[in-house]
Amino acid sequence: MYLQELLTLAGIGNDGGTISSDRPVMGVKYDSRAIRPGDVFVAVPGTATDGHRFVDAAVRAGAGAVVIEDACAQVQSVPCVLVRSTRAALADLSAAFHGFPSSPLHLTGITGTDGKTTSVFMLSHVLSALGGTTGLLSTVAFKVADRWQDNALRQSTLEAPEIQAALAEMVTAGVTDAVLETTSHGLALDRVRGCLFDDAIVTNITSEHLEFHRTRERYIAAKALLLDAVRRSQAKPGRRFVAINCDDEGSAGLVPGSPVEVITFGLGEAAAFRATNVVCGAAGSTFSVHFDGRDYQASTQLPGMFNAYNCLGVLALVAGRGMSIEHAVGALASFAGVPGRMNRVDAGQDFTVIVDYAHTAASLEKVLTTLRPLARGRLIAVFGSAGERDREKRPAMGLVAAMLADLSVLTDEDPRMESSEAILEEIAAGARTAGARAGSDYHVVPDRRQAIRWAFSQARSGDVVLLAGKGHEKNMVVRGASIPWDEIAVAREELHAL
């Protein structure tokens, strides 16, 4: 399409004057290094750098037009579109360029502090079993019909051009139901703007990413943007609603002011979609589901009460769509889980090794609480906290581990450009508030492979060793360098060496 046509479709006026261009638009980009001749370059302000600094570089690379919000970055050599927000423009242009691909799809957004990825995979599995052709975008992987691809970008919710391109690919592949992991960053930064959500799930809201949102109130407000996105999709056929965990204080707070219909789920009497008789074990959980006057018997291979909640959210979403709860319950039983989430590593050792992605105080608490009954001996936790991310969670994680684990091994997660020793000391400070003692209750081993090796050397028959924080990820960022890392492979190597 041509530039003026694209701008019109995207609903973008030009604060800098009239655009007259018959140049075809070949793509919409925000990275000047990725520009090809004919692309539109959108200069987006970022946390580390500002895209307006690279307008000239984009033009030299062949950009056919540039979109800016800073008038000082105007150029004369190509059409220059001045807008109030280039982030919003990036999303609107991307959706328009790809033909608004979320329109023909049934698009579900899943947000929350924990449980997003598992719920995305689980819902996709259930919808496939119910006859849909599914696609998903998540922290771990992307799925388009029967094609899978690892998410190597380490970004849970991609930037708008990648999201819209993926949705367009799903439409072409005949996908009927798309599920999108929707983070607070993705919502606050307009990455999912232009996505027409039919419905949504809110798993829970505790506290995370305060380095970005600054306050818990702003974090919650960012999550609430998904509900408003569902409201803005009223023109699509079907029911607009959101399934919310009403047992969780943070997510329950969204219910009174929700702009769309809410189906609550939980264990209490107040939940519209309620689980009772929940029995959790090492091999999974069983529970009864009550909804609309009927009861269903459900089971999952995934251990832990938190996974029972993930199941409830998915079933509530399915029920809200008017699909068969009975068939959905049957599909749940065959869902095997997500890579990097509560994965057991067995090399013949006489203790249990579990790899999980838990990287917040709340998720670490849930995993340790789940594993405690499985330990006939000690519960050993190996974990760290990412650099250049929410510092408040570091002492909280140390406190949780000191209270729930018998031994903690504090180690690198992704220190990035921060001091590893400083990060681990902040975690250790939290552990000490619970009375933990250095050298006996917790050990600091910055090198993650050495930390895992040391933890395994201490483990005895009947112990459970949790490796938390890396999960499915395939690299570790240390001093700005990306180092290959596969937690399950490293664990297996160290077990064999032992």
C-alpha cells in the first residue's frame, strides 16, 4: 500500500502538514538497523536510547518515510509524519499494514504476575482439543497452527510490528483462536494497541516490575488496561468478558470497576466458577468444579494449588465462550505442562531436581510450598534475581526462601550490568531478617553452574533441589554479554558428573 493510504487506515493525521507520496510502503520498523528500502521508520523513545537519534541512519538505509513525535527530528529528504505518540503510531501503523489481523481471530489476552505462560499453553491445548486451530505468543514459544518456534527474544510481549505480523501469519495459516501473553509492559507501552481482544484472563496481581511502573498502583493500572482493550473490541461478534481470580486481592480489586462483564473464579463461595475438594500431589491435582448449577470432576498433571487456579481460569474462559466445560475438563487431564515450569530432571540420582521459572517472591513461595510435602529430606533452593529489574523483590525472595527452604544457594540469574555481589547481598539481607545465617542456612555462589554443582553435592536421599529463575530461557545476560545457558541441560550434566 501507499503511505497516505496506510496513514488513513491507521487513523493517523499529520501534525506537520499534508503528506503526498506515491511511494509504496514495504514495512513498518522501529529499529533503524532493520530498515529496508521502502520501510516506514517510527522513532520510538526507549529507556536506553531514543529512536529519534537514528532518523538520519534510517533514511540512509532507505526508509521511505519517518514518523516522529519530536519536531526537532524532522528531515526534508523523505516524507516526515509528526504525531503525538510514536508508540501509539507504531501499533496503529503495524495493525493497518497487516490488515488488522486480530479482527478475524478470536483473540484472548492473559495477564497477571504469575501463571500467564502456563495459562496460555493450557488454553491453547484445550481449545485445540475442542476443535479450534490455535496460535499463541508467549514468553517461552510461539505457535502458528501446528508450527512451533522458541521465543529467543526474551520478551514476553513482543513489540507491535512483531505481534501484528505473527497474527497475520496465523490468519494465513487458518488459525481460529489466538492466545496472547499480555504483560504490564506490553499494555503500558502500547505494544498490544490495535489488538482486538475478545476476552481475557487475569491470573493474579502481586508485585513486579516496579523499576518500570514505580508504584504497585501503576502496575495494577497497567494490568487493568487489558480489560479496557476488551471493551474497545465491542464491534466484534460474540460476548466480551474477562475471567478474574477473585481469591487474589490484587486481581479481585479489578472486579468492581471492570468496563466489561466479569466471570470470577476461585475456591471461595463468592466465585462464580468455583473449585472444591482440591487435592494436590506430586503427580498433579484433582478437584471438583461448580458452575451454573452443575458439577464437574477435573484433574491435571501439574502439581500445586497455583496450577489448580490456572486450570480454573482456563475453564472459566471456556465456559464464558459457551463451549463444553465437560470436554474442556477432559482436555485438561492430557495437558503435560510448559517447558521450564516444574520440570523434573532425572539422571538416576536419589534426590529430586526440579527446574522452574519462578522469579518473583510470590512465585517462589508457591513453588516451595508445593515442593515441601514432596521432600522426605531437605528442601534446597538455588535462585537469584535479575539485574536492572525490580529491586524490591530481592529481599522478599530471600525472606521467602529462608522461611520455606532448609538451605538456600544464592546465585546469578541475569545480573546484566549490575554487580552480581550487590544483587546477592540484597537477597541475603532479606534472608537474614528471617534469622537465616550465612554459611549454614544460606550460601552465596555467584557462578550459577558452580552453585548448582555445590547444591547437588550437598543433596542426600529424599532431598528436593529447586533450580528457580531461569526455567526455559536459553541464555544468561552478564555484563551486557549474552551467554548460552540451558538450565535443564546444565542440571543433567552436573548430575552425570556427580
